[in-house]
Amino acid sequence: MKLTESANTSMKMFSLQVQKEGQINIPQDVLNTLQTHEGQTLTLLQIGEFAIIVPRIPQVTTLTENFVSLMNVNNVTVDELLEGIQEERQAIWQEQQKISA
């Protein structure tokens, strides 16, 4: 999807004043658009001289969803996955023993 095709691509500009210890207040309109709530962590991306604030996506949730999706696509059960992990650990251990010998 191109940026211009999205319904949420309107650009707005806000003046923010840096407070004590670098704090800023984000306008309520922006918070509503980002669907944030008090205490939620946001991510500030610095790209050259630009700064972009985005909602932080929990890595564990994202990784879990990706993992489950891959398991479903490949028709792999949790038991099979755990068995494969044990086999990989054993192979790595054996390789390390050869190197240290």
C-alpha cells in the first residue's frame, strides 16, 4: 500500500515545547489517533533531523504471532517444535565438543 492510498495519512503539525528533563506533552488528538492510553510506551524514531513518534509494538506479541503463523503454515505442533529444539541443542553441543577437543 502506498502512503497516499491510506485513509490515515493526513499530515498535521504541532508545536511542542520541551519541558524540564526533556519532557513534552503530546496533543490529545494525536494520542487518540495513535490509540494510546496513560502509561503506554511509545517509540521515538530519529531519522536524520526528523523525529517520529509511533506506538510501541510489544515484541513478544509480534514474535508469538509470527511463530504461531509459521507453525500453522508448516503444520508443526508444539511437541514437534520442542523435539526439534532438543535435537538442535544436541547437535550444537556435539559441535562445541569437537571444537574444544
